[in-house]
Amino acid sequence: MAMYLHVVSGPYALLFHADDVREVLDLRHGSKHLAGELAAGHRSWREHMLPEVKLRALFSLPEQDAEAALVYASTTAEPTCVIEVDRISGLVHLTDDAFRPMPPVSPAARQVFDAVHTESRTGKNLLRLRRGLELPGLAGHLSEQTDILDR
């Protein structure tokens, strides 16, 4: 059984492998400067200058203040980026058989997500982020994929 962090950006519900999240930053109530912005598109975190990824930009959604950010390490022990999300829904424990393969979606979506889980309580589809994915530089990557799993 693996643990995932369930996050939401716009209409999309996503699952990040909890092992890949180094820290969750609360950006509400003026605390956005906990992880200071030093340059456009980057954020300072614990003496590291990390690229900032806004999930809303990945999906070409209108900009909006994020409630939280994830310090994320995709392939190494060192964090690779800070990911802004609209909100965090919580931790989810799932077995591998709780996921099904991605349905027919664009190659761009298939590159970013590797599986889907449908919540039994709500019927909402949760997209699992592919491990080892380098998120910086993917802004707008899914802009033409507006119907991913009916959100």
C-alpha cells in the first residue's frame, strides 16, 4: 500500500506520491513569503533556489492565489521544484490494484499521468502523477487536453 497526497487545482484532482513531497507550505493568510519569491518563476526554500511550478499554468487555467505549495523531489533526494496547488485534500492510502490505466487521452496527458483512481464516495477521478517527471518547463503542457477524464 502506498501513500499519496491528494491535491486539487481548478477542476482537477491529482495524486502525488507522498515520498516525493519533502514539505507542504501553507500559503494562506499572507504566509506566502514562508518560501520567499526571489525571481520570477523561482522560489527560495531553505537556502535553495527552486523553479516554481503553478499547476494552474500546467492546465492553462486562470491564475488564482494558491493555498499551498509542495516542495517536490521528482528523481533525487534533493528537491527539484516548488509546486503551487489550489488546495490539499489530504493523504490517501491506495494499493496498486486501486488504479486503472489511463483511458484514451492526449499524448501530453499520458506523459504527465500514468494511472487513474476513481473515488468510490464521490465518483471523482484522481490522476496519479507519473514518477520521475520533471515538472519545471511544462507550463501550458496540457492546455489542449480540456476533457481529461471528465475532471
